[in-house]
Amino acid sequence: MFYRFSVNFIEIAAVLLFILTWSAFKDSRQKAGELVSAFFYGLLLEELDIYFFRTYHYGPGFFLQIGSAPLAIAFLWSVILASSMAISDRLGLPEYAKPFADGLLALLIDIGVDAIAIRIGYWTWTIPLSEGWFGVPAGNLYAWMWVAFSYSAATRLVRWMGRKDPGRYAYQVLVPFAAYLFLFIEIICIGLLSLKFGLKNESQRLWIFYGHVAVFTVAAGLGFLRRNRQATGKKVPAILLCSRLFIHLYFLAALAATKIVFHEPRLATVAAAAFLADSALCLRKTPVGFADGQIFRNAKR
């Protein structure tokens, strides 16, 4: 009963979050285009990952679906990518560091969501729940980082080209394909390296994930130390920040409603910690203000 209701709820919520985010970007064709591009990227990577790698599949009951991937997942991908990039922009990081920060911001949602979702039945991995990261393959964790990194890097390249020639913003339509090509090559290369070094089980592969976290953290951290303070405080639509917190809160509520929290207290702790960390990034020093008829959270130092 909970599963059937929650699947429909997620679909409705995902569509609403996308529409509200689109509405917040209605005065910027560039940002609206990036949001749509992120949606198609999410749909493309889900379809092709399932086709090529066959490491997971989605549960039944999703009403809006193309091929093997529910549209709700692509809508959520678009919001996660857009919100991650908005937060890293607001921090005033140098351009080279932003894709690394975006990878960490995307991961912050995955570590608090994925292991709960598979226990509810939204999707299923081919490994047992006792392996990997609470049943999530190590490869999925660092793949989330590369998903955000590749989309962010490609989109920021288009932004850079567009500043020199506004007509080049049209290249955003190519971003989903370029970003997925980079992601696919990365997954294959890391998979071959893990085989070469004899990393055969998920416990061993988790060290690849930890290595990714270390590298991305150092890159983003160095960028934070060299951030442009004058570039901080950019306006971020409140819906982007609220969307991230909604995703965390929904899965924390599902954790309690299904009583999984009593069986997996460590998972509950990780999910709560991810929510608190994301809350600190989204809400710290961001009083609510109004601009152009939209509610924004303005980061002020």
C-alpha cells in the first residue's frame, strides 16, 4: 500500500518541482534551457545505463515512463543538477573547482537516498543489500559524482562560449550527449582499472569511491580557499534549495513510515547527517527576500 501511494506521490512531486523551477527561471532563457537540458541528460543516462550495464532496474507502478526509466527520475535529476550548480555559483568558487563541488553536492543527496529507495522497492540493484554502501554498488556512488561533474563542466563551457557570442548558448542542446559520452568513458576506464588491480568485490571497490571523495574534496576545497568573495551572494531561487531538502525529508519520512529505521539505524544516521549537511549549505545565512516577484534566498556575508 505504501509503495503504490508513494510511487504516485513521487511522480506528482517531481513534475511539480520541475514546473516550479522552470517558473523561477522564466526570465532567463539560458537557465530554462539548462534545466530542460538537464532533464534530457537524466533521461538519457538512465536509459543507456540500464541498457549497457544492466546493474539495476526500476520497480513497477510508475505511470509516466519512457522505455526503462520513469520520467520522475529525469525530472529529479534536472532539479538536483540545477540546484548543485546554483549553490556552487553562490559560493564564488573559481570555474575549475565548480564541477568538483557539483559532484560532491549531488553525492550528498545520493548517500542519503539511494539505500533507502532500494529497501522500499523503487529500484533494485543486482548486489545483495549486505554488500557495497548499504546495498548500493560503489560504482553508483562515484558515478553520481561524475554525472554532475560532466554535466556541470559541459554546461559551464557553453556559458563561457556564450559570453563571447550569445548565439553559442544554443550548444546547450549538445550537452546531454557530450556529458554522457564523458561519463560512459569514465565508467569504462575505472571499471577496467578496478579489474587490473584485482578489486573484485564491493568492499574493495568502495576504496575507489573514497578516493573519489578525497580528490573531489581537495579540488573543491582549494577552490573555496581561492574563491571570489565579490562573486558570492548570487540570488538562488528558493525552489532549488527547498527541492533538495524536500528530497531528503521525503526519504527520511519513508524510512520512519516503513520502520526501516529500526532495522538500519546506521543508514538512518547517514541519511540524517546528509540532510543536516545539505541544510547547512542551503539555509546558512540565506534570509528570504523578494526579487522580480519570485522568492529568493540571498546569501549574504
